[in-house]
Amino acid sequence: MGKKKPRPTPIPPEPLGSLFDAHTHLWSCGARTLDEVRAIMDRAVATGVGMVCNVGDGIEETRQAVAATQWDERVVAAVAVHPTKSQQLTDDVRAELTELAGHRRVVAIGECGLDWYWLDKDETTADKDTQIEALHWHIELAKSLGKPLMIHNREADEDLMRELASAGEPDTVILHCFSSPIEVAREALSRGYVLSFAGNSTFPANEHLRQACAEAPAEQILIETDAPFMTPVPFRGARNEPQYIGYTARELAKAREMDAEEFASQVTINARRIYGL
């Protein structure tokens, strides 16, 4: 058996204006204390990343995401229970999430949504009905607070779009780590949804994601790392951090035939507007 190819060691990109990482997981990046959060953010700032939205995918990570906003003014948060963990959305957890969602540094409800990918791969994944019920609850929470809804979608395009429409989505819907076919992108954009592109939009096989970015109205685009996942080319497979988002920004600027700094400025303006900063 041959040796595994070693993962590349990422090199931080050259600074690119001012960037906003619209979706990252500092807890999963190993930042669980004040000093660790500040260290990641210092590395990010050195590459031009001025702010991040730190996201929880379960109640424990969500608590930490909100705590991190108190440790570093460059961090805001989103709160929710990930769809695969929807069975954890007990009455007590709903009450706690509702309280956390009202925090002044919480700017979105997410990541919530539907994930059919893991249904037959992980027996702990919540079933379809439980996920749909949880999605509707998060939608109502977002609407009650007037905050954006941040959606996770994996292999559930048709059902997700149906449920969002039937529930009466909030004013702002963000499709985080957008990975769906171009037809879904066009439908989402026609509804006014925001497409948030991660490092997978730089992968050679994902021309449809670059096409979606190229077709999207300028004000309906965000960029994110989804760190520690989705490290962009040329460092795919390595551990991701907010400091590497500049590679994604440059690739998507190329897809839109824009100057990279102009694109960076546009998506940062978008993030600050969408998150109410």
C-alpha cells in the first residue's frame, strides 16, 4: 500500500482590502479560550479579514460562539441547532436558543436547514420529519427577531426550497456554503436569497458554483470559509481558518471579471448590511 499524499501546509494570502468571513466555526478550529480566539483573529487581520461571523452547530458550540463575541470585537455570532442534530431541539434548548438569539452580537439564526446526505450514513442523524420541524422553528425565530436565516443544505434542494416557501421565509435568507446546481442558484436568487460561497467554489470541478457567483446580483453574494472545512485551492485538504478566505475572494472575483479588491469591498459591504452592523 502506497503512502498517503501529505496535506499541503497553507500559506496565508497577500492582504486583500477588507474582508468579512460570513460563516466560520472558531470552536471547531480549536479556539476555545479568549487567547485562542484572539490568536486566530490576529492571523486573519494580517491578511485583511476584519470580522467573522462565528457559527454554532449545536447548543454547546452555540454558547461558545456567543461567548467569543464578548472576547473579541471582531467576532459576531449566529445561533441554531444543525439539522443533523435536530432531535436535540428540546423545549429547554429552544428556550436557551431564543435567549441567545436576542443577544446584541448575534446577527443571524443558523446554521439550520435540511441535510439528507447523512440520513443513511450516520444513525444519529435526525430523520426528515424532525429536521423539517426544526427548520420551521428556526424560521419563526428568525422572523420574530428580524434577523437573517442562515441555511445549511446538503442534498435536499427540492425539499428545502419547498419548505422555505411554504413556511413564509424571513426577509433575508442566506444559503451558506452554496453547493447546489445552477438551476437552484437561479431560483434562489429570483427569490432574493443570498448565496454565500466557500472554498469549494475554487475546486476545479465546481465551475457551476463560479457560474452562480458570476450570475448573482452583486448585493446577493457573501463569501465564507466554513472553517475548519473547505480550504480553498491550492491548499484543499488542509485545515482551514479565516485567514485563508482571500484565495476564495480572488477566484470568485476572476469569475465575475472584477478587480479582486473591488469584489472584496462589495462582499464586505454586503455582510455588514445583511448582518445589520
